[in-house]
Amino acid sequence: MFKKTNSNTRVMKNVGIIGAGWIADKMAETLTGLDPEMKYAIASRDIRKAEAFARQWGFRKAYGSYRELVDDPEVDLVYVATPHSHHFEHASMAINAGKPVLCEKAFTANAREAEQLLDLAHKKGVFITEAIWTRYMPLSLKIKELLDSGAIGEPRLLNASLCYYMEFKERILRPDLCGGALLDLGVYSLNFCRMFFGTDIVRTTSSCVKGKTGMDMHDMISLEYGDGRIANLQASTLCLCGRIGQICGSEGYILVDNINCPQSATVFRDYKPVEKYRIPETQITGYEYQVTASFDAISKGLLESPYMPHQETLDIMKQMDGLRREWGVVYPMD
């Protein structure tokens, strides 16, 4: 899975994390279960925070600047765990240093930044992929397999909702942090839909409820496809919901328990459950699949992951740009 260096002295598996927030904690937990030796470096703008993180999780290096981390020759993969608003800057820094990148969703603030970042990666010949974890999960692949096999007949309707009560969180409220529901939560609904219903969208109808800072807090998106299929998507920072995904066909439907972190997918026929598929018993957090997929692609000399091709990332960023234009939700970097 992992590629050896030219000197053949070590296996490439050292992960460096940019940003020491809650999502970095989840990646640290993942690496602990996957292979503790992968916990190489953590970087924060506050060296004390980086050192505390390194002590807590057992990372070998702690840096008080992101530049120091990307310049470390021992770092094999940079995981960008900063807010959406800073992904372009930090991923560009890593690419310019020749470091492969696993960049958290949403990939960038907008499609312009995404295109520039992907162009830079191709120009430099450096791997980068978006860390939209559901794209890499075995259960997601199994759902696609079920649909392709005709398990529910012809798929015709999709519903997906993801809501968390986060209306007072700074990253949701601030335009300069690319706040709102869409880039934080709606991106999962859009990816869920795209994985299983594809790209032939002929009409989009949407609306949002904005908060006091102008960010979208409630989102509603309906998509109509060329063959008559329909998808209804919701995202909200103002309430809780079941996070359920439902794909309905001519002979049954599939119920996914959580589109953000699916644990099970159940096939129903005649309104009765007939098959239930669960995550692997060995799953750590669900983040491990994107890590192993990244190193696998790097070992093969690829610049993108087949699980989340660059075009998919760019297309979804364009889709979200279009929605925000319709809603009048603007970031400083637009």
C-alpha cells in the first residue's frame, strides 16, 4: 500500500496535520487505530497548542507554524484540517513544498480557488484529494453496488437531510470563515446525491433562510434529472434531524441511517426490510479509508484518488457556487 522512498530506508506513511482543532483530533484517533507510527507531525499557529496535541496523541513533532510542517522532509502526506476559508492557502503551501495533500471538505471556498489549486497540483505533479470521507467508505460503495444490481428496481427518488444545531458557532456565523450550512453540511447531501444519482441535472430549485450575518442557516435543494428522477436535499444549522438518506425505486427502497457517517443501509421491499448491510466491524472512525486510499494512490503515482476524482470536487464546488449566487450568500474571497 505504501511507497518506499528512493533510498529504500523507510516506508512512506508519515502524516502531518495542519490545524489542531476537533477534526484533527478525529484524524489522530484514526491514525492511532490504523497505525500509530503514522502520527508524525502536528502544526498550529500556537506552538503550545501543537505541543499539547502532540503529547495527547503521541505525535513525534509539534510545529508552531504550518510552513515548518510542510518543509519537513519526513512528512509524506499533509492533512489540511483548518476551516474552509483557509484550505486554498494551506493546501497550496503544501503542494508548493511538494507534499501530497488530503484536504478536508469543503475543498475550498469556491470553484475559482478549487480550479487554481487543482491546476497547481497538476503543474507540480503532486497528489491532492478532498477528504469527503463518505466517498471512500465501503458502505457507500456497497449502496452503489445494490442500486446497480437492481436491488430496488429503477431508482427514481432520493431524499437526504443533514442537520446539526450549530447556530452560535463562530465558523457557521462568520462570512470570512465561509460560514453557513451549505459548505459544512449541505456538501454531504450533495455528495450523497451525486454518488447515487449522477450528474444529469436539468433543473435546480432551491431556497435558504439566512441568519443575521448573511450566512445560509436552513437550506432546501431540489434536483430534477434528465430521466425524470428527483432528489430532495436539506441542510440546517438550526435544528437536529435523523440524518437519514432514502433512495426509492420501482420495487423497493434503501434506507441509510446517517448520510454523514453511515453505519447501516437497509433494503426494503413491500415496506419490509429484506437485507441489512453494516459497516465493517474493524472500522475505526471512518476516516481511515481516505487515508489508505491516499497512500495507495500516491504509491501508484496518481495525482488524484479514483474515489473522489478532481472533476467531481470541482463540479460540486461549482454547484455550491451556483446555489450561493441564487441565495445571495457571499464570502470575502468570492
